[in-house]
Amino acid sequence: MRFSVYQVSRKGGRAKNEDRMGYCYTRHAGLFALADGMGGHPEGEVASQLALQTLSAMFQRDAKPTLKDPLRFLHDAILAGHHALLRYATDRGLLDTPRSTIVACVLQGQAAYWAHCGDSRLYLVRGDKLVARTRDHSYTELQEAMTQAGAQAGVVPNPHQFNRNVLFTCLGSPGKPVVDTAGPLLLQPGDKLMLCSDGLWSSVSDPMITEVLGERPISDAVPELAERALRKAGARSDNVTVLAVDWEGAEDTATTAAVSTRALGEEVFASTIQASLAPGEVPAEMDEAEIDRSIREINEAIRRSSLKRS
């Protein structure tokens, strides 16, 4: 595989950043994920971190170096993250369980597979076209889908509008989460996939996201979209987190994490997702410098592995 990655996370107007993102890969498969800890419930930053750690650990276990069934993996790994949150709350005697949304994508064999729970989104842009976008697990999007179906059947829609922030499923909820999966979708060189939290898409429209991603390299498009979201939302901005991937595109390697896995050994695993926490430890926020350092360390490990093999 060959891809470029650019990621950014901004706290916005919130007291802390409860979003988490990261990616990991083997020689023939890559996992990209983003989680948004939910306000109104305890320890949102723990919820998002545990969800990503669970995904990463299962990917390392199952990708040898490919996943037998990427969609089944995504579904099962997301549910495993849900159960990890339930155990976390039980072990600590919490009255409420930490909760999180999640969106994750596997790239393998020239194809993309993805899954999500909640309202963190995935966008796939090809040229100037929006090829795919996840549908939020919110009452607003549910109502829109019902309205469209009703219009086709000649039914007058209900004028009542739900609050877009109200989700009907998430990780850590009392009931079993709804996990939607999609794929495989064959990729073309230059395709761009973007994972983001609702802090971005709630302030920047789908047409604008498509336009900016289509016209610019991800190293320009991602920070531009994040800044637009922050400016529009103002002092009350939510956390804004974005992770974008350019599949076999011509990215500027000086400003992006350009990755070629062809030189990797069959057993090599690389990840920007933090390792498991010690008992009672709270996940620390990763700033841009820490993310960049993690990427450099991964690339150096790949270089050393390649030298040993040559």
C-alpha cells in the first residue's frame, strides 16, 4: 500500500479535548479511526481513547498481515470497544458509563471498508465528487430518511424537527450499539478519505468539504477545513478533529506522513494509537508535536526493518 496521512485536532471552545484519532497498519492493511467522547457523560476522553485502543489491539491481533473479513472485523472490534467501556464503568463503580461515537476505516487490497456508530463521519471524495458519506445515528438524519421515504410513497412529512445533537446509539450506551458497515469500495489513485468529528461537519457543509478536499492536497485541505469550522462556530466551538488519507496520491511528503508499506516485514505492525493504559491512568492528550514525533518513530522503525531485510 501507499498512502499519505494528515491529521489535526483542536480543542475549540471546550474545556478539554475529548476527541481521539489514530491509525495503524501492516504490510497489506491499514486501519484509520476517530472517536468523539460524548459530553453529558463522565470521562469522555477515556471513552474515546479506550475505543481506539480496543480497535488497535484487535487489528494487531487479527491482521496477519491482512484481515480475513474486514467488515466483520470492524463490527466486532467496535462492539468490543463498547464492552470495554461497560467494564471500565463497572470496575470503577461509576453511576454512568463513559460514552463515545466512533468511525473507522480499513484499507486493504485496493478497497475501502468502513463502519461507524454515532455521528462521527467518513467522507470519500474522488476528484470533485462526493462518492460516499456515512449517515449519522441521530434523530435528525433518521427523520430525513423517513421523510424521503415518505415523499416517495406520497406521505406528508412531519414538520417537527429533532435536535441534531441527540443520538439514538453510541458506545457505552445501556443497549447494544447500532454499527453500520459499508464496503468494499474499490479505490482509485488520488481518492481522499476523511474521518471527522461533528465539530467539523456541524459548521462546514458537505459541498464545502467536497470542494476543499477536491481542490487541494490534504496537507492544505485539512487545516483549512478545521479553521473554517472554528471560525464559524466561534467561542462555543466543539472539539474539531480531522484525519484524512490520500490513497496513492501525489502528496507533498514534507508536510504529510507519506507511507509506503511495501518494504515492511510480514510481522511488522505500526501504530499512532497510544498503547494500553495502566490501571487508573487517564489518557493524556496528544498535541501536534507528539503526533508528528509518533509518525517519525514509526517511519524510522520501518526504515530499520527495511535495512534488515535488504
